[in-house]
Amino acid sequence: MIPPRRLFIAALVLGTLAGPGAVPGFAHALLRAAQPAPGSLLPAAPAWVRLTFSETVEPLFCKIKVTDATGKQVDDGSLVSDPADRRRLMIRLKPIPPGEYLVTWFATSTDTHRTQGTFRFQVLK
């Protein structure tokens, strides 16, 4: 019988040698880029919010909502996936005045893992 300590050390070494690519089943669609960028100060209102994730996402199970400082939704509700990059989701904004905006997102990767987050951006005068 192999002592438990040796089994633990062997598993640790094998896990280290296998590297981060060895566990694709635990992948999550993490936010990698956003336009506008989180915390950005924009001289003009954007027409779209674009989010790029680390994994491909399933648009039917994703959501992006953009609200103003009063909580009023300012996107038009038409979430679309970028046909050139299945990691990217986009939503069109209604014409918005200067102010602070909150982006709330929920993403479900194609392997069904769900992630979520928020960030703010500001449109200047």
C-alpha cells in the first residue's frame, strides 16, 4: 500500500506538470475586454456595449443590461453575438445623455458554466 502522503505528492506533481490546460471542463467565460472599458470616461456616448469573454458563450443564455444613474434601462434589449468571434456579445444603446452608466452582464459559456459581473462607465459633457 502506498502511503497517503506519497499519493498526495504524486498528485500534486502530476497536476503541476499537466499545466492549466489539463482541466478544460472547469472553464468559465470570464470577461476579458469591454468597450467601453470599465471605469472609462468617454467624450461622447457609445452606440454599443461590446463584451469579449475568455470562452465561447451561448447568447440564448446570456444577458447584458445597461442602466443610468436612476436605474432606467438605456439599452434596446437586442443582445447579439459577433458572428466573427463567438466569445463576443454586443448590445445597442439608445441615445444617452452625459452621465454615469452601469453595465450588468450574465454569461453562460458553451460548456454551461455561468458567470456574471458589473462595471461602470461615464459619458462626459
